[in-house]
Amino acid sequence: MERYFGWLLVAARLPLAVVFLLNGFGVIDQTIPAREMLERGVPAGIVPLAMFVGRTLEIVTGFGLAFGIFPRWCVLLEPRNQPSLLPRNTVRSDNSNPLRQRTRSTCSG
């Protein structure tokens, strides 16, 4: 089994590298993540810069994984593996989030 271990690592890395490269080169559309960044309060001038930096990291990590150059570091540097710095429960001005709406209690005390 150990003689196949190296080939199994390569076989596991290559599909992941393909996804990173497709996303980095813009084959996978990024309009929804950009819109979500705007909804969470990121200034409109910073969104294109953040998308460019994210795509650059995707390309670098994709090639790193494909060629086996620091594969563990490449996975750790991948932007999707980073925790979001913005709060998850941001209040929307249109109150369209059904989880944030309050309901009246029907029980009277």
C-alpha cells in the first residue's frame, strides 16, 4: 500500500488544483461573491482589489498544488480556507432575512 501512497497524493491534489486554477482564471463566475462582499459592508472600491488578490492567490496555489511545490502551504494560503473577517450576522436594511425577524409570542403571562 505504501508504494501507491505517493500516486494517491498526486491523484488527490490534481483535481483540487484544477478547481483553484479555473476559479483563478475566471472560468467560474465571481459575481455572487462580489455582491455578498458589498452586502456585508466592504467598500465598493475595495471589492475589485480583493477579487484580484483572491484570484492571484488561487492561481499561485493552483500551480503550487499541480506541480507539488509546497502543497501544504498552498492549501493553507488558499483564500477559501481563510475565516471571514466580517461578521456573519450583518443586519440588512430591507429586513429580508427571515432569521432576524422577531415573532410575537402568542402566550400571555
